[in-house]
Amino acid sequence: MNRYSNIRTYKTEEGRTYRGVTRYPTIPEQESDIYVVTTYGDRLDLLADQYYKDWSLYWMIAAANPSLPFNSLYPTLGVQIRIPAYPEDVMNSFNSISNG
């Protein structure tokens, strides 16, 4: 599930390639979401690997928890974070925003 596969790419007159703006969906809470309290050594990529078997889905956990430190894999120690239960639904929502 590569999150950049549907992001539009652009080319400058000089031949440089860059990607457009990445927009992330709002992830609604579900009864089946998992809640964990962070401990020493937790990282979003490790949590994604533990719960989704795919470390690259760390961004879903970050998007579901906007109070986490921006642009960091390390959540604040001792806070409760939400892990969305259905990563496929989040990816579908992400793709619909990206293709829109």
C-alpha cells in the first residue's frame, strides 16, 4: 500500500520531478479501534508493523492522532493513542482524496 502511488507528479522546465501536495483524510473513530498507552521505545512505524504488519502505514496512526508531535515517529511517552482498526478503509479514503 504505497501512499504516494496516486499522488500526481510534475516536471519543471529544467526537468526536475516533484510530487504534488499530499492530503490526508480525517479518520473517524470506530468502536473497534485499538487504544494503547505509549511506553519507552514505542515508534509509530513499529506500532504499525505490530498492528498492521506493515511499518509504512505509520502515517495512519499519526493522522488518527493529531495531538502527536508533528513530523516525528516518536509519540509522547505515556499518552493514549488510537490505532485505526481498518487500514484498508483509511487507504481507500486517502486514495479518493489524492485522485480528486
